[in-house]
Amino acid sequence: LQRVVREVPVADHVIRYALSLVRQTRVNEAGVPEFVSEEVAWGAGPRAVQFLILGGKARALLHGRSHVSIDDIQALARPVLRHRLSLNFAAESEGVTPDDIVRRLLEVTPEKEDELTRDPRFQKIFAS
């Protein structure tokens, strides 16, 4: 079963979407949203992308699909990223949670291939 899950194909734009979500959690990365810089002390590492993709593969199969979609990545973003984000004192004192950060990231991250590649913020992310 694990072999079958790992063989599920993932389109390049889905991988770029997962990568952009994770890289936007890192305070010192180019193109990070202002709210991340203001509220996150430590962002998610490279393994977060791996688990978003692997989880997306499993979720796709569970939903009867033979490919990973953006919806799979979005559905797994909170459970995969919430424990990988460390918020600063100011954010915690205001009641901000990692789930709030992930929700906002999902709102500001373009889903379509052309939006990901044309947005200057994401050009910086993919260039580094």
C-alpha cells in the first residue's frame, strides 16, 4: 500500500503550491507575507513539503483519484504545518494560533499555475 501511495503522480504546479505554502512560513525567505514576519518566530522546514505531498497522495487515493490536487494540499496544510510553526510572544499574547497563520497563508497563496509563476513574490521564492 505504501508503494502504491508513493507512485501517485503529482503535477508540477501542485508541488510548487506546496513549496510556496511552506516557504512562506520562513521569516527570512524572500516574498514572505507581512503577517508572517510579524507573528512567526520559526517556520516549517523542508520535510513539511515532503509530508504535504505524501499526505496529498494518500488523500487522493482515499478520495478515488489517481492524482494529487491543490484541494488535497489545502486540506492537509493545517495538520501538517500547525506543529511546525513557532509563533513569537506578541502573536501568542494576542491569541494568534498556528492554524490562524496557515488559514491566512491559504488565503493569500495563488492556486493557479499562472498566478504562481507571475506573482513577483513567488518569483523570488522559486528563484532562491
